[in-house]
Amino acid sequence: MKPPAESLAGRVEITAEPYPFPFYAKHCALLMIDLQRDFLEPGGFGETLGNDVSLLRRTIDPNQRLLNAWRAAGLTVVHTREGHLPDLSDLPETKRTRARSSLTIGDRGPMGRILIRGEAGHAIIPELYPTAEERVIDKPGKGAFWATGLHDYLQARSIRQLIVTGVTTEVCVHTTVREANDRGYDCLVLADCVGSYFPAFHATALEMISAQGGIFGWVANSDAVLPHLR
């Protein structure tokens, strides 16, 4: 999915693996995946399952710097939230029962009903909270394109590239990048802006994205992007 000829003059190259990412700012959106309170905050659902949320919270500062610079440049920002309708009509039974933990989707957790739209834990963390102008995509699955209007929203704005951040690297980030790849988007995943409760999974997931000449996309750090937004 190449940018139209009239925009080619705006191309810059961002240092990345497996080779430089051809960045067209006017045709690129920042896609921030599931940076929600229940996943990142102490006392949330993630921590109640025994996870170390500091492994996700390390992504907050670099995401803040990137988001502030992206906003200042006037570029497209999209946030996603994983969650379900209060009546659970969009929740497959297999997803609800698979984890076999003491708490599951729809149960009452520390921040309200777990992964239910409108509950406190479902909200995006205050440090990265969307502005009124920024699109928020509510998704019932791991990927941001399934059962959402994300593709239509991006197409209407001539978006052909995505810089992807958020959590978790090997689940919702990876699923979304794979979905985007099949729809023709070029994806650059920022290693310092994505995180996992499992460091080994995080590292392997990033390697898989850039393997074989960029089979799913590119990988870089946010410091490689920021100079091109000033």
C-alpha cells in the first residue's frame, strides 16, 4: 500500500530493523494498543493474576514522549481498548473460560467488572488518556481490526502506515500487526513502547516481526522516531 505520488517528497527514513522504515508522516497513524488501567496499574486485574505490572509500566514514559510529540506534529492518533459489552453478548464462551483463574471476564475485580466497557479498569491510564479529538477503538478480541471500524477509519484518512505501541507485545500488539499486514499497512513497532509480563515473550515477539526481511514489519526504538516529529 504505497502513498500517492504527490506525497513521496515527504518521505524520511527511520533507523529500524531489518532495514530503514520509509516514513510518510501524512499517511501514518500512531496506534496505541490497550494501555488500560486493569493491565498497567497496581491493584488491577493483571496484578491480581500474579503479574509484575512494572514490566508494562516501563512503557509509560516513552509512550508519553512519543504521544506528546505526535500530537504537537498534528498527526493521527488512535487508541484501542479491549473489553466487552456489559451483557457479555460479544464474549465467546471459549475466551471466558480458557484462563481457568479465580477471576475472569465479567467478574467483579479491584477496578469494577473485568474487561467490561465503562468500568474503571477498562479505561486508558491517565498518563496516556485520549484527547477529545483522538479516536478510541473498542475491540472485543485481541486484534484491533476484528469486529471494529478501524480499517474504514484509517482508509478514510489515507492512512497507510502504523507506528504501533502498547500491550502486550506477544498478544494484542502482535495480533494487530499481523492483521494490519494482511490489510496492506506497513507497521513499525517501537520496542521501548510495547511491553509484556513475560520478558522472553516480548523479545521473541519483536524478533518475529522483523524476521525474514520484515515478514510482519519493522522494529525500532522511539528515539529513532522523535527527531522526525520536531
